[in-house]
Amino acid sequence: MSKEDILNIFLNLDNISTKTSGKYTLEESIIRELFWEVYNSDCDITIPPFFKNIGSLTLSYLDSKYSPLIRMVDVLSNYIYVNIKKGNKLDEFLKFYFPF
């Protein structure tokens, strides 16, 4: 994959409503981060875009009741969240499940 490739992104997301104080929608944020240059005022640097050619961005919001994949990700993310809040290290867990 190169910066010149046209990138098509398909994301399956949990449809649980979450509120943020963000200025942009999730779709806008993804596009801004991947395809626009970003200025970091703290470091006074401009970060070039990762990719130059926007293809498509498809966000699918799924109910975990009907999607085993979303349900599995929900359980995994809750496990990680709870362990981080407790101060537990997740090094061994991550090495086991993500050996790459």
C-alpha cells in the first residue's frame, strides 16, 4: 500500500450511542486524520496526510445483539478497560492474543 493508492475503508461499529465533545463526526475525523495534513500547534509542526486519494468510507452501525463480531469486540474492550482501570499490566495478554 502506498500513499498514492485509493483507500476504501469499511468499519463495523457498535451502535451504542456515545457522546463526545468533539468538533467533528467520526466519519469527518477519520477523513481528516488520514487524508488531510494536520497542524500540531503544541509542537509547531505540520503532519502530512497518510494517504492522498480518498476512495470511500463506509461506517456500519450494528447491534451487538445480532452481531457476534461486535459482541466479541465489546467483551474484549471491556476486559481491557477494566484491567487498565485496576492498574493491571496487559503485556502478557496482548502478546498472547496479538503476537505480531
